[in-house]
Amino acid sequence: MKTYKILIPVFNDWKSLLTLLNNIHALNINNFAHIKILIVDDCSTEAINQKIEFNSFKDIEIIRNSKNIGHGKSIANGINYLRKKNDFDYLIVMDGDGEDRPEEVKDLILKSIDLPSSTITANRIKRSENALFKLCYNLHKILTLALTGYSIKFGNFMCIPKQDLNLIIPNKNIFVSFSGTVAKFIKKKTSIPSTRGIRYHGHSKMSFLKLIRHSLLIISVFKKEVAIRLSIFFLIYSILIFYFLKNMILLLLLPFTIVNIIIISTFFLLYDKNSS
């Protein structure tokens, strides 16, 4: 049997983590896979009040960030920690709050058994948020496709074989966006359908501002592609303006030029700020 390491970032929400681990334990997937758990504690201010122990898991390890760095960078820290580990065949990354459903862990593992050399992403087919949030999320996907040329229908929830993980571990893009890095650098991917789950405890921490930041970080992984695409759009726009509206070329080109420079610079600066 292959060994699957499940990486879960956590900040204070130990109650949800214990519920999640209990639900994974109840799946009895240890009949066809060895399961190990890596918990990345993002410098929680609340301590867990009980020992984490389940007999269906081969190993449960907790590492702690020296400071609070956020969900995405906690995943990158956990992956970097695994750089020299040789105790797993596949890595599963998931949230600890229930929004990544534990039953889909089983689906990911079964799919990886059928396709052992492919990265398996959990592609969202149904979400649990309100209509406005869903609209904004769909706009994020359209914007990402327009600026990068990639249709990214998955988040961090996925199963990645170790050989694919080794391709991206040295890449500082994982500190910017793990899902964006996988989308860009791992070519052999397949997927399972995924439904966004309901949080076990409390309310979702994904606000509109965080969604915007999440979208910008994904796109910034493709900063060079964005620069090329916007430059092409600008060239086409310039040719059309010159051909049809010669007398207004400076008036119409100047604001577009400024906006283009601001957008491209923003993605490069955002990438540099979050890549270390």
C-alpha cells in the first residue's frame, strides 16, 4: 500500500481539526492506504487541549510557524518541511475546517490508485456560499483565464504524487499560490468533482477582500504571461485607435497605457512581496 501524507494548516481552530480527523478516521481508508498527518500550526494563540491520537493514522506530526504567516504560506512551509522526508508517496493538501470534505479524501486516494503518476485536483462543481460570493468567484475565474490563459477550477485541495511535488518544492511560487503553481508547472493532472462543504464550527473566514487577494496572488504566479497578454491587447488597441481615430490617439492611448503599467507592476510587486 502507498503512504499518503495529509497536510492541514491550522490557526486556533483545533475543534474543527479534531472533527475533520475523526471523520477521516471513520472512512476506514487505512484498508487500502497508509495515512500520515502533518499539521502546520500557524502560530496559534490558543493551545489544543487534548492529545491528537487515532489508531487509523500511521503518524501525526505538528510543526509550528515562528509567526503567523497565513494559510497559503503555511502550506508552503509544510511542503518545504517535507523536502527531505522520504516517508510518503503522495501528499494531500486540505483545509481543516470542513469546507474540504473528508469523504473526498477517499475519492482522491482511489483516483490516485487508478492513475498513480497524475496529480489529482478537487474541482469545484458546487459551492456553499451565498449568490454574491459565487458571482465574485466566477468573475475571478474569468479574469484568471483572460489574463493567464489558464482555466483554474481548483484550490489547494488535491492529491499530488511525490515526483510532481519534487518539481515544485524548489520553486518559490508555492509561497505565492500553491494552486497557481500546480496549475502552471504540473502538466499531468486529472480531477474529481468536489462540493464545497459546510464549516464544522464558526463562520467562513473568506471575505470579499481575501477573495480578491487570493485571485491576485494566483494571477501573479503568471506575471510574465500577464505582461505578454496585456502588451498584445495594448498593441491591438493601439492599432485600432490609430486606424480609426488618428486625431485622438494620444488622448485615448495615454490612460490605457497608464492602466496597463499599473496592472503589470502590481502583479510583479505582489509576487515579490509574497515569494519570500
